[in-house]
Amino acid sequence: MNDEPQRPATTIVAASPRHEPKPADPCAMVIFGAFGDLTKRLVVPALYNLNRTGTLPRKFALIGVDLADGTAESWREHLHSMLESFVGNASAEFQVEAIDEKAWSSLASRMSYVQGDITKPDVYARLGDALAEAQKKNSTGGNVIFYLAVADRFFGAVVDRLGEAKLTNQEEGKDGKLRFWRRVVIEKPFGHDLASARTLNAQIGRTLHEGQIFRIDHFLGKETVQNIMAFRFANGLFEPVWNRDRIDHVQITVAETVGVEGRGKFYEATGALRDMVPNHVFTLLGMVAMEPPVGFDAQSIRNKKCEVFSAIPAVPPENAVRGQYGPGTVLGTQMKAYRDEPNVAKDSNIETYVAMKLEIDNWRWAGVPFYLRTGKHMARRLTEIAIRFKEAPHAPFKGGPSGAPTPNWLVIAIQPNEGISLQFEVKRPGPEVTLATVRMNFAYSDWFPKEPNVGYETLLYDVMIGDATLFHRADMVEEAWRIVQPVLDAWAREKADFPNYASGTNGPGGADELIGRDGGRQWRALDPSTEGKK
Ligand code: BG6
């Protein structure tokens, strides 16, 4: 007998025809925070990739705005050297063998730079001139994307200044259609709590209408996250069991091995909860828990996600656990404690780990707990959604030589090994009836070639075509903050006993107690080799 696991066939059984992506409108894009980390690591590399694959409009211009002294030339050099650092670098944002210099220079030739303080009106006057110039030179048709890649405290002020300078005004033709559009992309965190998110929504709402606002969450740009909808709603097999009758509980894990990566200042003002939970982790939650939408337009999908959030009661502080890493070894490298990171207070009360339990009070999910956890400096990098099914209603095997069967798990692996696996019981070959737990694995990489991308490509393209499906709406953001608000309040009031987990481990013991309170449940192992043994 051949013990080798069979490789899956790598021929796609059937696929809908690939449509050429709808051409994006001509446009100019303005990046506030032109010399920032996000711009050089993700936003501009994504534009470069769009240009390489022919998806960027030919009539396009890119304008950088930043306080840093610079010129168009120095900005281009700065960005190009970042791209160069990706070449042959396995830990880079995306892997490239060489820079496509033609694609780069055609993008670079359309770049210009405006230096100044983004809180002051004069920058916007000069930006207006730069936009007029770009429109003349690159025929961008008056369409503009303003990308706010700046610290969140500037979001409101930048939108106010843009409005005062009339740069966000759109123009309608006689037929009622827009002659040109103005859109604003806002990074996370969107507010710091419920009150500030409401204030920010109200503030930007004075200048922009909701259709102009694209609140970005890069988790929605990940293929595997988008695939959750296809998996659930394009297959007749899973949806009938996707509810309280068959599902015991759901675990969502976003474990990182990285620490705060030199972002101590940002992290001290943010912490793991604000940085990850109401945005990235809830994005995964929304995808798993939403009802089937009536259509695949932005309105239908976002309505369903918002409905789920509104069915989640605010989390009582006793259902949340926080942690902060101490020193330890991550993947063989000795790491220092969070409190020893640059720009971090020696007695910092900021969490680098969060676990929480929440409930969804609706027909589908009543009584099914969702356990969420995310942390830095963990034993392994792993983002997954694991669905634990209930045990078989009658277990003839109980008490037999193999003991009780292990329950089924369906695991949607988001990263690093994108795929889906289903774990179930089989009979171990031999005269005795004993059970073995096996897994059926679908790995994306077995079936589809991996496109080099940084994950922002789809999202930027969607802004250019005006498709807001993958962006958060004002009400969704406010619901998310409402859910975590009691935890934020309690944590601000009480000093934690930090550090409470060593770098390179599975997080604080309190997280095990949290899930263990519910009939002895356990977190799934972060190490894939022991995955599913619980
Ligand atoms: C960012 C957070 O939004 O997402 C970071 O600010 C985090 O702290 C990152 O590390 C995780 O994203 P990814 O795509 O690397 O999993």
C-alpha cells in the first residue's frame, strides 16, 4: 500500500470565464503621508503592481503630500529604493525577482510632490494647482482619490481643509451623472472608541457624503478573506450546516510573530485591541457570521455585515483577557519585552494580546460562542477561522477501544498557508474498529499560481471604479466600537499585571481560562503540526 498522501489534481475542475477587469476611470491620486511607511511599503508598490498588470488607468497621476523636505525626484528615489529592497527578499511584503523598470518609470513619470504642513490651508491651495497641472498633463478628467496615509489624529482636519479648499466638490452633469468624482480613502484606526468614531463620522460627513468615503481595512484585500463569501454562498454543501444546530463554537485567531516593529509610539496610543479587533478581526467575523446577501453589490453585502454586528451585545469585561509580552524566544530568536521597545513606557499598561468571547444574538447563532484572539510575539504566525462542529448525535464508538470520536473542524486558513481544511474521523485500517482523525486539505497554492501582490491592489482598484463593497461603512465602524467599548473602559480604569506572557508562547494563561470556563474548551494549537488534536 502506498502511504504517501496523494497530491490533489491541480487542474481546475471548472471555472467561470475570467473577465477583463472593468477599466478604471482616469484619475489622480493624492497620498497624504508621501514619505510614510505605509506609502512606501504597501500603497505605492500596489500601484506599481497595478501598472505592471495593466490595471492602472493610462490617464493617471500621483501626487505626494508630506511635511518632509523633498521634491518629486527625491520622492521617486525613496520609493524606488523600497521596491529594490523587495528583490530577492523572502521576508519582504511581496516577492519579486526583478523590478519591471518600464512599469516603474511609466508610473514614476506621473508623480509630483507638494511639501507642507497638512493642517495648514496653504498646502491645499498648492495641491489645487498640482491637481490642475496633473489634469492638464495626464488628462485625469477631474477625478481624484485622496488617500489619508497619515496618523489618525489628522483624518478630520485633512478632510476639513480639503472641503474648505473645495477639493472634494464633485460636479454633476445635466443628466444627473457625475462629470467627475472625488473620493477619500481613510486608513485605520477609525477613531479610538465609540465616541471618537461618531465624532469623526460626523466631522467628515460635513464635507463628504458616505459614497465618497472608503474606510480601508487591508484584511478585506486578502484573497482568502474574500473567498469566505464564495465558499459559503457558492456551495450548497456548507450553508445548511452553518448554524447553531451543527456548530459548537468558532475560534478566530490572528497570531503574529512580529512585535511592534519600531512603532512603539503608535502602539502606546493604540494597543492590540484597537489596532486589530474592531477592524481586522471583526472583518473575519463578519464574513463568517453574516446572512447571505440578496445581491453582490456593496449595499447588500454591507447591510448584512452591519446586521451581524448589531446583533452582538457589547462584550462584558469579564469576557476579555489582555496580555503584554515579556522577553522570550520567537522562532529561535531572543526578543526583548514590549516595555523595552523604543518609545514604550517602562511601566506601560498597553496590551499586545487580546482574547475575547462574544455572542451573536440572532436566529442563526444564538448560543454559539465566538472566541477571538490576536497577539504579537506569539509562537507562530497564524491567521485562521476554525469552526468546530458538534459531536455526532449518537456515538456508537464511545466506550469502544478508540474512545469518543474527535469532533469535526473546518478551518479557513488565511495566512501564511492559504487554504481550507476539513478534519474528520475515519476507521484505522485493521481488524479492530478504531478511529483516526484525518484532514482533507485544499491549499490555494496547489491550484492557483500566486500573483505577486501586497494586498492593496484590489482595494485601490475598487476605489478607482467606485466599488465600496470591501470598505467599512460608518454604521459598521460604530457598531464595532460599541461592542468593545466596555472592555476599553475597564482596561483604561485598571492597571494590568504586565508582562504576563513570554515572547514566543501562546499568550497569557488567562486566555486559556477564558475559553476553559465553557466546559473545558481549549484554544487550537498555534503549531500546525499539533493542529486539531484538541
Ligand atoms: C496592521 C496593524 O493594520 O495589520 C499591525 O497595524 C499588524 O499591527 C498588521 O501587524 C497585520 O497585517 P498582516 O497583513 O501583516 O497580517
